[in-house]
Amino acid sequence: MAAGEALLRLEALSKSFGGLQAVSDLSFEVRAGTITSLIGGNGAGKTTAFNLITGNLAPDAGHIYFRGARVDGLPPHKVARAGIARGFQELRLFNRLSARDNIEAAIPGQQGENIVRALIGGHALTEERDVTQARSSALLRDLTIEAHAESLAERLSYGQQKLLSLGRLLATEGELLLLDEPTSGLSPGMVEDFCARMRRLTDAGRTILLIEHNVEIVMRLSDWIIVMHQGGKIAEGKPDEVRGNVVVMHTYLGISS
Amino acid sequence: MSVLAQFAVNGIVAGSVYALIALGFALIFTASRVFHFAHGGVYTFSAFAGYTALVTLKLGIVAGFLAAIIVAALIGLIINILLYEPMKAGGVSPFVAMISSFGVLIIITHVTAMIWGSNPVVLSPGGQTTVYHFGSIYTTDAQLLIIGFAAVLAIALWIFFRHMRLGIAIRAMGNDSELAEVVGMPARRLRNISFIVGSGLVGISAMLIGLNVGIIDFNMGMDIILMATVAMIIGGLGNVGAAAGGGFVLGMIQNIAIWKIESKWQMALSFAILIVVLLFKPSGLFGEKRPATGL
């Protein structure tokens, strides 16, 4: 998909839980090769929007298009395979798998996942393993955690776990990365490292949809910002355009920087 | 001394049996987080399926094993599709799934009795049992078969879980099934595969034990599933290798204890071991260092 075209499109999406309207009539686009941020106070519906996009929740109304094809109604693993990779707000890893296995579990299209191929795969399977291992090694090296490749994920430090969860996203080869507060809890140095990584990813052709509370990071990093409130979109635009509203938003939405 | 050595050999055989059953039980637990008590029913039913092929239809020992494996795998798969998956989708707690599983164990046990009767039947390939002497120690061909199968399957499963894509995927799913789906794993299909493989293993175990003891009856799954549960907990929950280790230790202790303690205390002894292990090493003998709360 060429840069600038709409990679993801939400059309009049709604979702309620009992009496609570978590997302209402939400429409927006994420253009390929950009960092697009979703901002808004707690309960604005940002994480629910993520859950709708990934298929973890089914919308009550509206549609979601990815690369022009509808993905609403697909189960999560099919959405993932279609090219949407999702990170969680809370750190989520396969704690009892090694760092390497965490990465390799996310690498798509492996024949070894098929029970018949796994049993009679032979040489092709060995080759596939070599390719998979080379790929996980490269990712771990890039994330600077190669030395911990064989450690259980739960034994890594918090910063290393954050890096590993980013690595797992990259391993899915998803074109669109949904990041939910990727820098929360990180030291200032690591926040900078993460921002640089995100920029490098879009330079390399990936697209990022970001939920982030840190307004400074959002303003610096985003190509496009969507402001949510009570489940709906109340404004969108380039950082400068949204910044014009930012004082209002501080009081109105309670966004803290 | 030779008496103790004989008990030790019996212990290795019993330990291998428990290890085999616990392997399948733990594989299913790892993938689905369900305490699959109905596994005991699958064990019983598959033994009788093997009996029908081997004794009633006289199709030979290989057909007997195949019948047991295929029937076990099918029943396991059906239980997952009709019972556990709908419960999982409906957000039912693992505790309710466990009680339901116990219900299925009782149903299968009674269906077995309805089909094959409530009297024990002889499971034998016919002909003479070969007895081997090693000094003063006796062992039979069925016992050697058990030890061989257990060793080969334990190694194969270790390689499967540590080094094969499918095994790593199943461990990942047991760790966090929602996350597994988000990274693109077909969680449902992987759980089905675990039920097929885990149940197939219990089909093998059922035939091995049936041939070793020589008789099978409709109630045989009850005790064995209790022992598999004890084995899995003393070994370490959620870890297939640890469960097999737990099974082996349990079988050894039970049989060596016969040297000094009457055999009618075997069941009580097993639970005493369980309590002692839980008191002093709650994560199990071979489990990771964390309390056994991974339900």
C-alpha cells in the first residue's frame, strides 16, 4: 500500500456494554506509513476501539476496513494474520516461554504449526526452523536483548520486557501496529529509544496507531491526531492544529502531560 | 535385598504407567487449562475398544492399539468441541468445567458398562506371556513394553514441546490464550490438537496397563485419573515433563513402600505424599518456583 493511502478505515463504529456506550459512531482513517495517535481521557473509548479493530470485541454497528477489505467479524487470529499487530497496555508476554520463543511464536506462516506437516515435514521443516531462528536472532539483536534470548520472559527486567513485547509485534510482520501506551513506566532514556524506534518503523514502511497519555510524545511523534471523548471523535488533525485546542483539552478532557 | 529390587522394578513399571497417563493429562491441561477428569473415562472406553479389536474380533495386537488410540483421540476431541469450547466461549470458570468433566467421567464409565457389561474381561493377545529373569528379578514382556513406550514418548514429547513449532505454540497458548490469538495463533485448533494427542496417549496407556494386568473393567478409569491428578500436582502444574516426573516418583514410592506397608494403604499413601509435597514445595517437585495457582 502506497504511503498516504488509507490503510485502516473505521466507519460509524459503535459498541456498548449494557447501558454504557463505550464507542459511538466512531469514524476515522489511518493512512499508510504514518503515526496516528488516539488521545482522550480515561474511558474515552480508546482501548475499546483497539479491541474492536483486533476482533476481540464485535461492534454493535459499523464496519472496519483494512487494505480495503472488511475485517469486522473476523476472529482475532485472522485479524492478526491479515496484518494488524496489537500491543497491550499492561505488559503481556508468554511469561513461561523464553524470550526467543516469545518472538518465534509470533512469526507467521510456519508450516510446523500444522500437525501433519509437523510430523512428516522433514527437510523443509528444518529449513523453516533455520529461517525462523535467523529472524528471531536479528530481532533480538536489534532490540539489544540478544544476550537474554534463552531466558524465561518473566526473568527479564521491565525495560527488557517492554522491548520484547515490541519485538513480538514486529515478528508478526503486521503492516499496522496498534500500540497501547508503549512508553508507560519507562525511564526517560528508554522513552527516547522507543520514540526513535517508532519513527524508524514508519520510515521502513510500517504504520502505527498509537494510544498515548504523554501529550509531549504525542505532539512530537504523530503525523495525525484523533481526539476521543465519551466514545466519539471530537476533533482530529495535524499536531499543530490539535495543539491549538490543547489548552481547552487540558481542562475539558483532563489529559495530563 | 532381591525383594526390594523386585519392588523397584515394579515401581519403574507403575511409575512409567502413571507418567504416561499424566503426560496426556498435563498436555491437555497445559493447552486448555481444564482439569480434564473425563480423561479417566476416555482411558476406560479406549481399553474396551482395544479389547473389541484384539479379543472379540481377533484383529491382532497392532489393531488393538490402533483401535484404542483412534477411539480415545476421537472421544477426547468430541468432549473438547461439545463441552469445553462452548464453556470457554461462554466465560464459564475452570472450576465449573472441572465439575462438568467429572460428570462426563461418570457418564462414560456407565456407558462402558452398558456396552461391555459390568464384569471384568480378560485382555490378552492370546498365547503365553513371556517372563524374563534378570538374576532373581522377574519381568514380563508387557512390563518391558510399558517401560519402553514411556521412555520413548517422554523423550518425543520433550522434543515436541521444546523444539517444535507446534509444541511451542501449545505452550504459548497454555500461558495466555488471548495473547496467543492476538499474535495470530489459531487457539481453538491448537486446543483440539492437544486433545487429540493427549487422548491418543491415554489410549496407548490403557492398552499397556490392560495387557500388563491382564483384565480390564468399566471402573478402571476412576483410580487412574486420581493418580494422574496427584502425579501432575506433585510434579508441578502446567508443565508436562514435571507431570511425567511426578507420575514416575509416585509409582516408585507406592511400590517400594509395599516392602514395609500393606498394599491396601497405597491410595492413602499417595495422598499423603501429595499433602507433604504441597506443604513443603507448593510448586511441585519439578515445577517452576511459583505456587501452583496457574488455573
